[in-house]
Amino acid sequence: MSALERNAAGRLVPTSVNGREMAPYRGLGGHRPTGRKAAPAVATCLDYPEDGDKRAPTLKEALAKVGLADGMVVSSHHHLRNGDLVANMVFDAAAELGVRDLMWFPSASFPVHSNQIRHLDSGVLHHIEGSMNGPLGDYCSQGRMRGLGVLRSHGGRWQAIQDGEVHVDVAVIAAPTADPFGNATGDRGPAACGLLGFALADSLYADRVIVVTDNLVPFPCIPWQIQGNNVDAVVPVPSIGDPAKIVSGTTVVTQSPDRRRIAELAARFCAAAGIMRPGFSFQAGAGGTTLAFTIYLRELMRSAGVTARFARGGSNTVMVDMLRAGEVEYILDGQTFDLDGVTSMASDPRHVNTSPFTSYNFHGKGNFASFVDIAVLGATEVDLGFNANVVTHSDGRLLHGIGGWQNCLAARCAMLLVPSFRDRIPVIVDEVTTLCGPGELVDVVVTERGIAVNPRRQDLLDAVSGSGLPIRPIADLKAELDRLCGVPSRPTLSDQPVAVVKWVDGTVLDTVWRV
Amino acid sequence: MSALERNAAGRLVPTSVNGREMAPYRGLGGHRPTGRKAAPAVATCLDYPEDGDKRAPTLKEALAKVGLADGMVVSSHHHLRNGDLVANMVFDAAAELGVRDLMWFPSASFPVHSNQIRHLDSGVLHHIEGSMNGPLGDYCSQGRMRGLGVLRSHGGRWQAIQDGEVHVDVAVIAAPTADPFGNATGDRGPAACGLLGFALADSLYADRVIVVTDNLVPFPCIPWQIQGNNVDAVVPVPSIGDPAKIVSGTTVVTQSPDRRRIAELAARFCAAAGIMRPGFSFQAGAGGTTLAFTIYLRELMRSAGVTARFARGGSNTVMVDMLRAGEVEYILDGQTFDLDGVTSMASDPRHVNTSPFTSYNFHGKGNFASFVDIAVLGATEVDLGFNANVVTHSDGRLLHGIGGWQNCLAARCAMLLVPSFRDRIPVIVDEVTTLCGPGELVDVVVTERGIAVNPRRQDLLDAVSGSGLPIRPIADLKAELDRLCGVPSRPTLSDQPVAVVKWVDGTVLDTVWRV
């Protein structure tokens, strides 16, 4: 058991994680990286076929060919979300090869990946570093994994690879379309998902890169979101994923009156505060509430005759419609959430695919997240200091990943859109179970019962005064919720860490304890 | 003076160049790299403005801000060709700052850059590593530069940066369009040049990157051929270049009957040899002869009902017309040579910008050059062993760069299209003045007096037998030329190296001697 230390957020965190020293969180801007980027081995064309044909007959043979061995780090990506078939193939093949103690480094995992529980149990997998949505998170929460889970944001994952904290031995990239050289794209093919940005870092820094596709085209695969010059082998398979579970055919707006009210209040806040000004920018995903937000915002933009310079996706049909109508000039997209998003990215040059490098990497020469005007996000808990949790539930169970959530907090106005309670459990609490976002960065919390503005943002408070919006101190909101629901008892958590939450700069922000 | 060693091509080369050890050429496939890629320092967003505005008022201030200092390596790029104004601004500003002994590392230099002769004379510049077309090459030939010139192919330049052989301290990128964050593109703006691929390596590996633009647009600049996340400063200037000298308004086909015959013979060879088959690929530039080749090839393709999967640019109006007509499916473009090329790249997703990484880097996991069916190239000299020269004239003067020429020799059929003599000097010689391309890779030499096929390519000889094409042994061609022109006396060159020619794998292929 590693030593624990109290970090700058007052959280007890291990100073060593899975055998690597890790700096505790030192406060915003408190950590300055030293050193140089990871340096992959120099390759040579002598080792690759002159005709560019890198096909391997099976994934198992490709893994054997690139030298998969005990203890290696194997990465995969969540572009195909809960429809992904490839990550399971990888570890099934690894099991057949008799390889053990692998570290799985997914950009995120989903319920479909609960297949890996048997590989964790059998020893093929040692542990997982990456977002664990659902069953794998629960498995980790129970302390059943041999190593610690490490939860990183999308930007933090790039940072960890780039900075050499995580060395990927073998990256396996599920590609909706690819050519035999390894050029690959996500924007077309039967399992089209839009983009492959989460795999970009792996393609650049991993020792070995395998592309798996169910839609092989002759060279050149255009666009080449992943460049074949970084790829070792290409494996054609009958299917990489279930299209119905990759993107939605249609996007559904929330029908909950409470959530619609939250969305409307948030949009009205943006207008009243003057953030929704000509040439502004916003980021909103495709969850039911944030989608409703986009629809309300669009109405207000139209009334005011305002257009946006860009919107950041997760793209969806509403955003695409705004692009086509000239209401946003560009979509800078990190992930497409429905078929209209995919089609638009494949056909409209103003719908641009991005990567965690452009959008989120904190160890770059700037990134886009800090100059987005409005970011609309969710949370499982918010506390009186505006600190927020997005990975555990109030019972302490790890059930969600961080995604781009931490990175988006850098926006000029980061807003959490949350119902005031879920299953009669208040969302506003004294102290979050797990700290994922420091309160200094959360500007506004919007509930159906009112809007709490972080007192650090006096500028926003001034801007909306007299707007008629229900602006309330967060403590008032909490008091009302506590009266309605009662204050739930805190869960009793063990003193055994099962995972850590990293901050965007690579420091350890908090610990997830065994339930 | 460094020691000289005879390399595997029998050429005497220095073993140390500008203070760095350099391996002599070891034959094709004889050099295997070890070690890891260059690793730039890890940056942090803490050092860059949160609003993404990296503008500096002048280039001089930007250079001072990034810490330009004596002895540093400063790079620039030849996208604006002989219309470039930026590289001269850089060294004029460096002179004003009182900086000395810089190494200039251009992707190529042109006559417009003879401005740098005064900076070489004054000591601001120590030496140049990069192609020197015209006056700077002549200056180097005369032994007036303090260091040795190092001539690398486009792929070799990427390789040298990537492998850490050349560490760029400050890269200055002339950008036809850019935003204040540093995203930049070449495909639009008053000085549009198409793409910025030659600057890509520098943007990834240089310590500091400055973008200079005369067309600043609000974030985001789309496309972002250069990513602002790699950029330190953005300098707006009134003009980065003279459009008339950047790309041609119109492309001119050679009117010389001899050169038209060469082009026609080459195209007929491709058809007769069966290389011009459905789905084939070719690379041809925009010189008068190669342009004529494309026109002849197009006619033959039409007659045969054959379309190409892709063409590699230098793009030009003819290639663009073929794309539009569906005669080629994709243009994979390394450099646009006329306005139609620029317009097409900016508007047609099938006209794709490439970089030396995708196309030419020999130290990648393959590159495109080796699976192009036909590459059509020029040369200043070819010898009886099919060895070729592209940088010096027969008088020994260094007047040309290598460009992508060496890299293109990897094509399945590399063809040199050369007039049999120039100014009454035969092009076919006993031994080339400077070895730039090993004869093993030159498959066919086409002159107006006949076609010489490398005896190593018995397959090609068999394929064209009975075609009626004037296939002749290269010795026969040479004998005929010698009868016509007489054998010119060899120039007397000194024993003082002034430059070296690197092979695509980073080894030293030959030496250029002071004239």
C-alpha cells in the first residue's frame, strides 16, 4: 500500500500509483511540467512492405507479430461506444495467446466491455487505466482489480501519453474505414462514428499500432484521420461494431419538465449575462438536457440576431442544423453523437474533426477549451464550494468517466446543469464524494429551482442582476433541497483506494475508495 | 578539415559535417537507424494566453520573445518559392537584434533569398543546410560559406528533424492565412500557395514556432494545416509574398519539339509496359516536360479507358482537370504549382494536402513514395550505371536542390526524362559529377533519341519488347551523343568540400567540392 498525502484540495491521495510516482494536486496552476515529450523509437521503411500492404489475417496474428507480451500496455478507444466489438476481440485474442498481466488503457470503457471482467479475473488483464462506465467501474469500486484505476480526462489522457507517463506498447484502433497501409477514418463505413481523435495520441506515441477495420478500401483512404505511416498492421474483420449502439439514429430531447426548465434557465442566463454576443462560442453535448439547452439557446440567438463563430461538439442534429442555417460558422467536433453529425462531418468542410491535442491537452502551447465562451456540463454532485463530482455516485460507487468534462471547465463560463435531486438524493452537498473539478472553475450551477453563481464571478452576478432570473446563493438552494429530501447519510467508505482521479496537469486530485 | 572516407558508392565523403558525426552511405538498405525520435520540451498552457491570442507586434519582437540567440538553428520553408518575403525578414530582424552565427535551415532557398549573402558575409548567418537554388548555391560552390551546405531531400529533411539530427530552435512559418492562436493554412489568402506541409515537421519538433501572416482571420482558421497548439507567436505583416512569384497563373507546356518527344515517349512507355493499368498511380511535376508527359499520358488513358487511383502532385491545371473529369480519383499533393491547383485543394476534398511525413520520410512505418507506380523526374546528368545527379551542373557548380527527387526514386518505375544534351553538353556521362540517386533505383532514362531501360529491370525490357519504342542500351545513347557533341573535359574541382548530399536514410551519399 502506497503512502497517502493530503493534496492542495485537502484530499488524501496516494503518492505512488501502480508503481509510478505521482505528484499530488498542487492547486490551479501549481504544477509546472519539466522534461521532454515521449520519444518513440525511430522506424525505418526497411521493416515495412514496399507495396504498402500491411494486412494481417487475424487480430491474433497481428498481436503476435507486433510482439504482444506479458505486462504490456494495450490501448483502445471509445469511438464506437457501447457498440464496440474490437476491444473485446483484443483481450480474447490475448487470452488465446496466453499473455498475462496486461494493462488496458482505453479512452473509455462501456457496459459492452464487461467481457473484460473475466480477463481481469483470470489474470490476462492486470488493471485498467481509463474511464469505466457501468459494470467495470462497479467491479473496480469493489476492490476486485489488482491495480488502481486511473481516471483521466480526454486531455489528461493525451497529456499522460505525450509526457511519457503512460507508455503504450500496442495500440489497437477500430477503424470504420481504412486502407491496407493503415490510413483510417471514422467518418464513413458501416460502423461510421465520425472521428478517431481519441486514437491520435496512441498512433503517434505507441510502439506498435494495429488498425482493425470492417471496411477496407484501396489506398488512399481519404480523409486519413489516422495516418498509415504510424501503423504496423491492418486487420480486416467482418464487423467492428454494432451501428445501432455507436451513434443514435435520432437525437432525443429530454421530455422532463424539470430538465427542460434547467436548459431554458441556462440559455436565458447566457443571453442575460451578455455572453451570447455576436461571434461567441459554446460547447454542449448531446445529453437530453444539454441538447434542450442548445435548442433554447438557438431560439434566443435567432431573436437577438446573433450567430456563433463556432460550436464545440459532441455534435448532433441540432448543431448540424445550425451550421447549415449559418447560425454557427464552424463545428469543432470532438465526438459525433448521431447520424446527422457523422454525415455532416464527412461532407461539410466547416464541420471539423478535432483531437484531445487541439482541444484539451494542458501540456500544449494553449488549447481551445480556454477560449470557449460557454461550456454546458453535467455533474453527479456539487458542493457548497462549487466543487463538483462526475465519476462517483453519492454511495461512493464509481460509475462514470471524466471525458472532456475537466477540460471544459477552462471555458470562460463553465455551467453545470443539474437536477436538484436524483432519486430523492440532493445533488448539492456539503462536500463532494469525489472531487473531479475544483470549485474555482465552476462558474454557474443551474437547477430547476434556481441558478447559483460562483461568488468569484461577481462580473456574472452584476451582469444578470435585474434580469428576473432566479439567481440564488448555493447555500439557499442546498437548504431547500435538504428540507425537501432530508440530508442523506454519507456512505461508509473503506480506507482502501481503488482508483485515483487525475487533474488536467497530471497531478492526483482525489481518490476513489473501495465501497 | 574533417576526415574523408570512401562510401559504399565509391564516393569520398566527410565523416563529420558541421561538427556532427555522419555515417557514410552504406548502400541501399545498408543503414538501420537506432535510437528514439527527437523529444521536444513539454509545454504548459500556463505559459500561453487563456484567450488564445498569441499576436506579437513585429517579427523582431517575436524573435526576441522566443529567445533567439547566437548559434541557434532557424528554419523557414519554400511554400512561397521565389515570391517569399518572410525568410529575408527573419534574418534582417536577426541582424537588427545583433544575433550571430545562426544556421539557416530552409526547406529550400530561391534566388529571392540572395539577400542572405550579406548576412553570411557579416556573420549573422554561419551557414545554410537546405536546398540552394541559384545564387546561394553558387556562393556555397565558391567555398565562401563558413560551414558545409547539407543537401537533403524533402523526406530527408523530415527524417533529420524527426531523428534529432537537426534540432530547430526557432521555426518561422510564412502562412497565407492564420488565426491569432497560430492555426494556419496555405490554401487561401492573398499569398495562397496551397499547402504548408514542409513546415509540419518544424511545427512539431522545433522548440519555438512563429507564424507570420498577411491574412489574419478570427479563430478558427480552417483548415489548420499547422496547428496553433504547436505555435508560440503570431506576427501579422502587410505582405508575406509576391503572389505572381508564388504560383503560376497559368501553366506552360514545353514548346520544344525534343522535349515534347521525350514526354510522348515516356507516356507511351508507361502504356506499352502495362504500368498504365486500371487503378494505377503516377507522380509528375509541373515542369514543361513533365507537364507534357501528363498530357500525353492522359490521352493514352482516355484511349485505353483507364483511370488512375491517384496522382501525386506538384499539382497543376492539367492534373486538376483530370480530377474533375474523374480520370484520377485523388490528388495527393505535396506542392501546388498553379492557381488551379490552389483552388482545387481549397475546395475539393479529393485533392488532399500531404506532407513529407506521409509521402517521403524513410524513417517512418512506410511512406507513399514506394507504392507510386510511375514517377517522372528530371536530372542534370545520368551515367552509364544509371546513377543520376540533380544538384550540380557538369561544371561542378551547385545550382539546384534535391526536393522530393531522391524520395520519388522509390517508385515502382522511376523514370528520368532528360534531353540528351544541354548547351552541347551531353547529359549521359561516364560518371556523374555528384551522385544524388543510386543507379539501382533509376529504372528508365528517356531522351529524345531513345529510351534506356536499366538492365536490372528485365521485366520492363520484356514488357516493351515488340512495342516499336526506341529502346536502346544506355551506352549506345552515350556513344551517339559523344559523336555529336564530343566528350567535354571534366571540370577541375578542388579537394575542399563545400556541401554534402545526404541519402534518404540520413547517410552521406556524396560531396560537393569547391569549384
